Amino acid sequence: MAVMIFARPDGQWFDFPPLEMAAQSGNLLLRPGKADLLPLPEGATLTLMPNAAAVGFDRESGEFLQVDENPYKKKAEPVYAVAALLPQGFTRTLLPAAVCSGEPLPLLGYTAVGVEKGKLVVAALASDEHRRWHPRHFNGANLPMLVEQRQAEFPGNRLISQLSRCSLEYGCFTAQNIIYRRWEGGLPVSPACNAACLGCISERQPGGPPAPQQRITCSPSAEEVAVVAIAHLSQAADAMVSFGQGCEGEPLLAAPLICEAIRLIRAKTRRGLININTNGGDTQAFTGLIAAGLDSASVSLFSAVHADYLAYHRPKNFTLDDVCGSLAAAQEKQVPVALNLLTYPGFSDDEQQVAALIELLGRYDVAQLQLRNLNCDPRLMERFCAGKKPLGIRRMIESLQRELTQLQIGSYSHDLRR
């Protein structure tokens, strides 16, 4: 069996053979089986969970035990839980077993991790081909030089200024793809949002941790957006541009700007794919983008159960019914749509949640389900997970594949027109 690990305050981690690795599914502590674990994927990283005590399973007593102090030190030294952060292409199946206290944790996708036969293992499964999004393709030594080249190519362009910051300061992969001129590149345009999601990564929520990045503060002009997008779509391999990035609010609030940008782009090139990542709450704006020439859309969703959707997304002027209206509009106009499911073990795989998701996916003939590991402090999810009956993430996926045989399941955007 895998054994638990813990970390000293300096981040150095140790395994602790007297206790087995434990994990959580929502609020439930459990012992992961061999089928639940795979070797730590290349490109994954470990992180200390500050103010979170590690929990392991004691085989002799049959109890889950909390480890607060370093058992290898005679002098008292606090220790903390350790989590893995997965690369694109892998879906978390279990959470770290930890007792959190104090300040809110950074917004990260905490995944259970342990040691088996001297090697790190994680509670995850491969859900997509991940080579293109492997960290080795990003943050190269030549990135600062390429940023300067793009700034010289588009002098004074506010979109390039934002993408330069996102590339160098936040390490954003879709921003860097614009700089490297390849694959899917991000086009952030909206400083405002019409929701207040609990796990928002661009704006701090009351009582929550600092956002890991600062939201764009201006709206670039349609011309600024178009010139960058035209260069990318005209030259990049497997070219795609996407509105709706982690450093912005809701792009549908900038629909007139995006519509004009799409027209300018398509007047110059028919190459590549124009996509939007959106909450889909403004059906009229969404329909306008389709009319302007939008090729595909990815709609974010925490839950297909209306009450849970409202409790997490906290929309200001729309409901899940409005989101469904956007899905219906895309279906009518034959614009392929992916659903970005903000996946959380112990909640997303609950029987009621899975049944509601299957119904929604089937009703609107959604082309792809993107399993996105929800980044959050586990305490934010406690109330959502209370009383749930989780099937397990693997069984959830199997149920979706069985009921929706044409549905693609992955973890990031693909060209759904093919």
C-alpha cells in the first residue's frame, strides 16, 4: 500500500511508513486502492498545503490519524499536508486527506499524493492526450526575447501588453502560445464579470484568498484584438484563438467588441478556429457572436442542478436556464459546444449530479465534456459535499460514456468541427 507523506515548513517532504496514504472524496476520508493511483505524471508538481495538517491511516488501530508535528524530530516542529498539482490531460480523482485551519488556502487543484515502493503516486487518471500542454513546452529561456519581439511587432497594443505580463509573470500557457505563435492562444478582453464564482482566479472574493492573477483592467479595441488574432491564425500550427481567459471577467459582456473583432479577423483570414470560453449567461450576446462567425464555444459549469449552480457561480443577472438558452442557440446554429465541468471529487460524482449532467449533455447534444480540476480551498466545498453519495470520478466517467456514446471526454479545448 502507498504510505502518507508530509512536509516541513521549508517545503521538504518525507514519507511516513507507519501510516498508509489516506485521501478524501468530498468530506469523506478513505483509503485509496491500487486502482485509484498512478505514478506521478511528468510535469506534475508537489505543493505544501499551508495550515493544513496531514492525515494518514493507521493499520493497527483502523483509524485515520492527524499528524501535526514532525515524528522524526526530537524538538517540536510543525508539519503540513502535501498535494500534487496535475498537468493538463490528467483528472484528479481524490483529494488530499487534510485538516485545514487558519487562512484560506491558495486556489489550486489539490490532489492526493503518497509514496509506493519509493515512488510518488497520485489519485488521478489520464483523461486527454497531454503532450502539447506539457510544461516543457513553456517558460523557455527564449520567452523574454520573444515577448520583446511581439511588443515590437505590435507597438502600443494593449492586448499584447496584457499577454506579455501573463506570459512572464503568471506563466499562462495560452498567453505564451500567442507569443510562441502556435496552437491555442488566449485573447483576454473583458475587465468585468456578471458572476462571483467561489473559485474565481482573477478577482478576490470576500473572505477568500488573494486571486493568483490580476484581471485585465482595460478593454482592448477590436482593431488591437484583430491584428494579434490575424497574425496568430495566419501563421500558427493548429491555430486557435479563444476569448475568455483566466485573467479576465466574462467575455460576453464585451460582445460588441468581440463581434467586430471576428468580422475584422475573417475579412483577412479564414484559417484557424475562433473560440470563446464563457459562462453562457447572456443568450442574446452569445447568439450575436454566433452570427458574427464564432466557430465554437466552451461553457463553464459547476453543476447541472440549479440550486448548486446558483450557490457556486452566484450569477448577478442570469440563471442556469439562461445558460441552457445559449446551449440551445448553439445547437440550433450547429456551432459545436464543449462543457467545462469544474470537477470536484465527492461532489461532481454524486449520483444526483451525474444524472442531471447526463440529462443536460444529452438534451443539447454537447460535443465534448472538458473535465477541469476545480481550484479551491476544500473548506469552500464542505457544504456542497454534505450528504452526497459519490460514485467515484472513474465510475462517473464510465456512466457518461455509457449513456452518451457520441460524447468526447477530455480536459482541454479541441477543434470540435472535425
